Amino acid sequence: MTLGVVGLDMSTRAYPGGDAIRDEGQAAVIQRFLALVPDSVGRALEVPFPLPGDARAWDVRLRFGHTAWGVEAETHVGDLQAVLRRLSLKRRDGSVDGLLLLLLDSQHHRRLVREHRPLLAGNFRGDAQETLARIRAGLPPQADTIVLL
């Protein structure tokens, strides 16, 4: 029997063998960010959501006393609206007080942030430099922020 008979299509993906980390670029962005975070700030990697059956996780969760911040890293945003929808749902369901979006500092992302500032401003009101200064001081950001690293 073929899959078409029952109304199904088959889809497969191939990944290079070797290192178990599929997105080394994302891991590098996360490590650059964590190098800026003082030891006084709690941190955890790949933190699963608290909802039973929900397979999503935060790339990083930072703890500033009683406040938790979800951190997501992207090495190449192709569909900005899809990323914003996904992050909006994670922000809603992920039991955090705020969200940081780390973008690989590239010409593409600088242009994306510049050209779509009005769209991004609705979700990300924080200033990147101020947010990083607060984090380096062990303080939580004041607003959801996009940071280019």
C-alpha cells in the first residue's frame, strides 16, 4: 500500500553526521550572551515548559531573584512574522516575566531590525544597550528586548 492511498505524503530530512548539536551557530550566540551574564544571575539551558505534554523549551532561562526571563536565539530569521508568532506563544505559555531575543549580529539581521522597527516595537520595547548594561549589573531588563550578538 502506498501512503497516497490513505491521503498521506511522506517527508524526510537528512542531517550531517557527527556532532550532536545541529545548530552550532545558535550555541555560539548563546555562549557569547552567557559570557555577559554575571554568576549572581541564575541560568539554565534548554528549560522545558511547565505544561504537561508541551515539548517547547527556552534556549536559556535567566533568574533575577523572583523574576524569570526567557531567552531565545536565532542565527537567521527568514520569516519574521512566523518567529514573532512563535515567540508570542512562548511568552504567553512559558512562565516567564520577560523575553530576550538574541539575533546573530549580521548585515541581514541589522537590516531586518531597522526595516521592521514599527512591527518589532510592539513586542520588543527595550533598548539593547540598556538591557545588556542591566544584565551585566545583575539586574533584570526593563522590557522585552532584541539583542544583536
